[in-house]
Amino acid sequence: MIRFIPAFVSVVAVALAAGFSFRARLPWLISAYLAVQCVFALCAWWNLCRGEEVFHSHGYRVFFASVFGLTLAVALIVSFGWPLGFRVSLALWPSLLLTLYLLAVALDAPRGLRVTMIQGGVLLFNGVLAFIARAKVDSPELRFTSAALACFWIGLGIFFWAYAVAEDGWTVQNLLIPPMLGIVCFGWLAWKLNGLQSERVLESLRDQSALTELQHLEARP
């Protein structure tokens, strides 16, 4: 059970980031992705806590492939829909499709390995687009969000590729590295979003106090 603590903490980090994203009124695509990622992390943690045999079972592999595939699809929509827009992003589709073809067809590897490589390729692609997003946004909330998503997707994509080619299966690393990436990236994002919102509340209170004091001064005879 102790081994699954990082997975639970990552659920909390993603949940906080999702909550603060709604509070900060970020683009709905971002909030939707964070919500889906939170649900996936929660379901994965619950399945892990059911026992070691569940973690290595065929059912868990099917669950992971289907639910994580949905999460990956939402992440891909986020990458293409924000901030470049779907029309501009159409020019990037050929490079993604070529990458997926090379990983799925040209790669001479077992099916499970190819699926993991494809997932890693999509994550890396999303991460690069998220870094590009930093040059397209103006608000600090969106810059922090693009940085957190880029680091998480690129880090997870690299891990997926390393996990696919590892000879020993990387069971321990699989229980530690992805949750730690979630804790660091989404925990940092939640902290930044909360700090920015708190600063703006304080600035609003100071402005209101200064305006009230000015009105009192003007009201004096």
C-alpha cells in the first residue's frame, strides 16, 4: 500500500490544478483535460490498491489502454485546439500521422510495445505543442499552464519510450515516475494559479481601500 502513496498524492495534485483552473477561468479545453486526467489517475490508483494481481492482470491492461487512450485523445485535442486553433493545427497533422505510422507499422516489435511507443510519441508531440503555446499566450496563468503541461507530457512520453524498451519491465519505476511527474507538474501549476489569484485579490482589496480613503478625503470640508 505504501508504494501507491505517490499515485494518491498525484490524484490530489491534479484535482487541485483542475479546481484552480476552473477558478481562474482558463480555456475550457484545459480544464476539461485536467478533469479527465484526475479521473484517470483516481481510477488507476483504485485499481492499484486492489492488489498486485490486479496490476498485472489482463483486465487492468485493457482498462489502462482504454481510459488512458481517452485521456490521450483529450490531450491531443487540447494541443491542437489551444492556442493555435484547429485550422492552423491542420498543418501539423501530417507529421503526427507519419510518426504514428512509423511506430505502428514500420517498427518491428510486439503489439504491446508498439502501443506504448505510439502513446509516448503522442505525448511528446503534445509536449512540443504546449511549449510552442508559451509564445502565443499573454497571461501568466496560461504561461504557467503551458509550461506544466509541456513538462508533464514530454517527461511522460520519454518514460513511455524507456519503459517500452526496458528489459526488466520497470515495475517499480512505473509505480513511481509517472505519479512523481504528476505531483511535480500539477502541484506546481496549482500552487502558481492559487498564488496569482491570491495576489489579484490582495491588489483588488488595496485598490478598494485606496479608493475609499480618497473618497473620505474628498468628502472633508
